[in-house]
Amino acid sequence: MTPPEPTVRLHGHFDRPAELTVAQLRALPSRRVEVSFDCRSAGERRHGYEGPALLDVLRAARPRIDFSGRKQRLRFLLSVAGADGHRAVVSWAEIDPDFGGQEILLATSMDGAPLDGAGPQLVVPGDHCGARCVSSVTAVWLGPLGDPARPTV
């Protein structure tokens, strides 16, 4: 019996939350990036990744964000989870073309090898350190940042 195909769950502030397979991600417009990052344990690493931009994946799920002004978008965060428990946070402003406009990917292949069995990988090309690369992504949550003026207990 073959194991089930990995999926990525898009949840939080979306009008159309979804679960996407690597094949469904591969059907979206794809980009290719070459990255190099400094790995503390293994030194410099270089890889080529291919897959859809995270922004394109999220747009398909229709984020519940007020796009009429710019400042409303600045308070939204993305939490990306991997199957091994690794998590990374990306701000909406990093991927928004009006702000950082970074081409952060949900890669479906690495160095030409498909990631169908492992699941997609979050790739943040601008990072010097590769710690926000999340392998085997299982979920992406979108939500607003809480009010820093109100402490939570």
C-alpha cells in the first residue's frame, strides 16, 4: 500500500481554505530560484528550487485582507509548519508587491528532483541563513498580528 500524498493545508483568514497536493501546486505558474545560504553545521549550501510563488498559492485561497489600503496588510503574518515540527514566520509585507515583493516559493522540486513524496518546501531566497526553509510543509496559517499595546496573559 502506498502512503498518502502529502498535502498543504491553507487555513486561517481565507475565504476558500484548501488542502493542496504537490501535483496541484505544480499546476500553478512556476518560478525557478537559485539560492545559497550559510548552514551553521554544514557551511555554504547552494540549491535550485522550482515551484509556485507563495503569494500565488495564497491568492487562490482568497485571503481575507483589506487590499484597499496598504497599512491594513502590514499586520498579517503567515506561519508555515513542516512535518518535522519546524516552523517559520513570514510577514504578508514580505511577499506583497507593494512592499518587499519577495519571490518566496512553495517549491515542488529541488535541484531538479521532484518533492512529491516529501511535500513542498518553503524557500526564502533573500535569507542569508537557511533557517526559514521549511521542508515537508504541511500547513500555512494566515492571520492578523495581535495588538502589541494589549498584553496577553
